[in-house]
Amino acid sequence: MSSPDTWRVIWVVAAGAFLVGEMAHRLRLWFLPAAVGAVAAAVAAFAGLAVWAEWLIFLAVSTVALFALRPLAHRLSWDGPTESIGSARWVGRQATVEVPVRGESGWVRLGTERWRAECTLDLTIPAGARVLVTGVDGAHLVVLPLDLPVSDSPAPLPAPSPPAPQQEVPEQGV
């Protein structure tokens, strides 16, 4: 394993493996410094340096590249608010029911778009009612009513009627 040709191949394969590892981890820049170090060590191997010098170059270049790339990695990996990306941006917004929503069937208008809507509560949300989008399930919006539907609300109790005035019964004489 001390053959110069063997170490040339090892460093080239290592550089390729580190690059593939970097791509597999969505460019978080953890494997890229090692790939740069392996390329530098491969250049040293092709230049005919000793194996211990190749390892020293690999470690030194990888360390310098790691510290040099960390600020860039932090800027690239900033996740930010992901709830405003894609269809998840609708969560927390209000919509208007166009076709009554009952279970998994119904349609709502959200901004200028028309969405299929579902409600997990056991009630029907009538057309024209306002709803709150609580989630997105595939191509459906999960909604909750903001206006309680009249048909599903309990009927108000009748107001108690005032007591009827008692009429005096005339006494009958004996």
C-alpha cells in the first residue's frame, strides 16, 4: 500500500467520494473541505511526495477549507420561515366557502384561487361562510368555520313567559 500509484488512486477516489457525500447532504459544505484536501493530496501524490507529506497536506488543506467555507455554509443553509413556501402559505388565512363543505367535500375561494376544502368537524359549512385554513393535505385545504353555521347551532331556548295574572274569583254568598 506504499506504492505511489496506489495512493494516487486512493486520493482521487477519496475526492470523488467526498464530492458525492457533499451532494447527498444538499450542499451543507461538510464534505467539500475534505474533497478539496483529497484533491490537494492527489496533486502531491502525482508530484511524487512521500505518503506522510500527502497526509499532512490533506489534513492542512481540509482544515483551512473547513474554516474558510463555514461562513458560506451558514449563509446557504439558513432555513428561514418555511411556512410561507408553497401551499403552506395559506395556513392561517381566511377563505370564503363557495360550495358547502361537509367532511371531505366542498370548495372555498382563497384570494383569487379556488380550492377543494375539507372540515374534520361533523358539521356542514354553508356557502358564503368564512373559514380559517388550518392546514394543507395534498391538494385540499383543511378548514374550520369562523361563522358558526345556523343549521348546526343549537336552537335558542324560548324566553320564559311572564306568569299570567290571577283573576279574582267572586265569592258566592251562602
